[in-house]
Amino acid sequence: MKKYHIGKSKIHGRGVILDRDVKKDEIIFRFTGKKVKNPPGPWHYGPHWLQVGYSEWIISKPGSPGRYLNHSCNPNSGIRGKNTIVAIKPFKKGTEVLIDYAMSETYPIWHMDCNCYSKNCRKVIKPYQDLSIQIKKRYAQYISKYIKDMKLHLSWGEYLNLKS
Ligand SMILES: [Zn+2]
């Protein structure tokens, strides 16, 4: 059963709003659409896509929830596997579902102005590689599978230890 509706966002235009309470790690929806092999851009319009591989993106269909999934620098949701959106903490009916776009984006020149009203707003959001170590640790379970597979979640020191 659908757990959300598309409604007014406090952050940007319309958003994905929960119709009931969710538990930590509960699946909210799957981000589906057309797969493409090139970066979709232009970046500054705000993405309607999700990066799912080193050079692979899913472009959401108009009307699908992925289309309205907004970013927050203090997200309540994250990614499991390639394209499943899950709750990273329990949250209530009526709350907007928000991920951090850096949980999936690694394209080096990608960036977006942010005004998500959270205390820790980064103002300009950039790819995963540019997150602080603290944020990477906080997101560890909720980043895209391909980032884990590429070992981008490891610090350079951890990576070298793994190789030796
Ligand atoms: Zn922000």
C-alpha cells in the first residue's frame, strides 16, 4: 500500500508527504524510471534523477514520487541498494520524505544551491566525495550501493589498509 502522497513541500515546490508513521529502516518507495548512461543535467534545475552507478542514472517519470523527492542537509530518509528509499529514523505522518542528494551523487562537477532551512545546511551541495567524514559516518548505512562497491565510503587511510 502506498505510504505517501504528493503535496506541498516546505522546502521546494511539491514533495513526498507521508500518509502514516514509519519506523527506522522501513521502505517508503522505490525510485523508478528510465535508465540513462550520461549525466542528465542541467544541474541547477534541481535533479529529477538518482545516480545508481558510476555512469548510470534513473530519470524519474513525471508523477512518480522520485520526481518530487527533495533534498535536505538533515534528511530523514536514505537509500538502500540502488534505488529503494528508506527511513533512517522513525518519523510521523504528515512529514516530508527527504534524502541528502549526496547519498547517491558522485559526478564531480554536480552541485546545487541549497536552502533547506536545517541548522546544518551546507548552502551548496556537492557530490558524496565532498562530504565531511562525520557526515559520511552518519550516512554509512544509507548511501547508494555503487558508492559502497567503489569503496568511496572509506577514508584514504582505511582504503590503504584494506589493500595492504
Ligand atoms: Zn541544506
